[in-house]
Amino acid sequence: MYAKCGQLDLSERVFEEMENTDSVSWNALLTAYSMHGEGDRALSVFSLMEKRDVEVDSISFLSVLSAGRHAGLVEEGRKIFHCMRDKYHIEPEVERYTCMVDLLGRAGLFSEIMDLLKTMPMEPDGGVWGALLDASR
């Protein structure tokens, strides 16, 4: 509730006071930072999840990639995207590709976007094409 209202400090305090945290509570905090443009804080939470062996899932990746794209964290986004497949054996869904297209597009890396599109195991959807079009403005 605090996160939706933009009260990130209160959200963090409630999280820290929880006796038992699980992937749902961690993802809620991660998503809160992502929603409010706190890319560095989202990356810190993601790193802490990994260090504490909290289950990282597709929601975790969507949130941290979304945070990275809004903060322009290109190198971090690349690493996380590849880590999803290589370390966690999670195949990226189309929404994760959309995040990467948006991230790379905001950085003007159009040739890298084209390479990424060629490797997608599914057809790009409207979100992917929309992210590409938005980046080309």
C-alpha cells in the first residue's frame, strides 16, 4: 500500500520489520522501486535477493529489467537479461524482450536491438514493436 502511494521509505521499513520474507515480499519491494524510477535501489534489492538465496523468478526479472530501462542502466540490464537464462535457466518471455528493446533503444543501440530481435524464440508482439518505434523518435 505504501509503495503504490510513493512512500518508498515506509515500504522499506515495513519490509525490514517483517519476520519472514519470501519471494513475494521481495518482489513487492523490487517492483515498488521499479515503479517509482529507483533503478539503482531496484538493482540493490535484486543483488541482495541473490546474495540471500531468495528465489528469483520471472517477476523479479521483469521488475529489475523495467527499473533498469527507466534508469538507463544498459550494461546492468544486459547482464541481468543474460543471467536470467544462463544462471537461472529461465527463458525470457516477450515482456522481458520488450524491456530490453526499450532499454537499448533509449541508449540508441539500434543494431543491438536488431540482433536481439533475430534471436527471439517467439514473434515480436505489439509491445516489442512499440518499444522500437518509441526509441526511434
